[in-house]
Amino acid sequence: MFTGIVRELGQVVSIEQSEQQAHLSVTAPGLAPGLEIGDSIAVDGCCLTAVEIDGQTISFDLSLETLSRSALGALGPGRGVNLEPALRAGESLGGHYVQGHVDAVGRVRSLEREGDGVRMWIELPPEVLRYCAEKGSLTVAGVSLTIAELGDDEVAVALIPHTLDVTTLGNAEPGDLLNLEADVIAKYVERLLPGRTEV
């Protein structure tokens, strides 16, 4: 489990792909020394298992499911990625409950300056938009964000200067693809409602 609070901005070293899987390696000087094989890391919001650790480089195997649901397959050497290690007992829950299970990929529609921050509009597929509510939570590229505004097929999120500085969202441009994870609580509420009984 994660919180959507990025701990380090990593960089892709390589990604080797076949038809059924891929092998991704990223540098993470701050995180790598404290990790062990088998540890979970959210990479741009995607929960991955560390399969190799070589100095400052962490490597992961990507399944066909991961490649089909996320934008990780489009990464190339030198690209920045948001990194967060799994939450440990006793640590602060600063964002919201994030599973690292990407639901779909969204697309940056526009960026609007708001003082030192940015309002980012993101096109969302219906299967994610249905779980969105104004002032609710949405994970975008592994970053816990609050929905500022809802449109017919998009949402707006307000990015403060700190978020722009310490995550890949500071370099986002219109057309960029971003991993999305809807609030898991909304999913469970929807699942339970059809089966509810009157008391």
C-alpha cells in the first residue's frame, strides 16, 4: 500500500520489451540503498516488485497486464519517474490510500498557470471518471491529488509549486499520458450499493 506522496524522482536507465513482458531499470540514489529484493515500489503509480538492486539501480519485471493498463511501456531511457516505497507500519499517511493498481491511462489536455502553480486538465476514460468527485482524491502518475473541478470527460487538479518541483508533473505537457488510479473507497462503495438491504 502507498500514499501517493512521492519520495524520489528516479530516472529510467533502460526498458527491454518482448511481446509478453518487459524489464525496467531505474536509478534511485535515495531509495536503492535501503531496499531489498522483493520490496514493493510504486513507479509512476504502478506497484512493482524489485527483482534486482545494483548500487543505485533498481530493476523490475513488467507483466502483460501492467503494460496494457499503464503508460510504463512508453518510457524510454532518461525519462523521469515518480517513486514511492510501500508504506510501513507507523509511517505518516500524508496522501490517501493508494494501492498502486493502475486503472487506466489519462491524457493531459491543458495546463493553465495559476500564480506559481498550475491547473492541469486531464482527459479521463469513463471507467475512472465515474469514481471522481470534486474535492475527492485521484492518483495521477503516482501522485496523490485533489480534484479541483469536474468536466464531462475530464478533471482539473491544482498543482502547487512543491509538487511541480519534486514530481514528473512539473515537466508534463499537453498530450502526455499519465497513469491513473481511482480512489479505492469509491470502488468499494459502488460494489456494496447494489447488494444493500434496508434495515
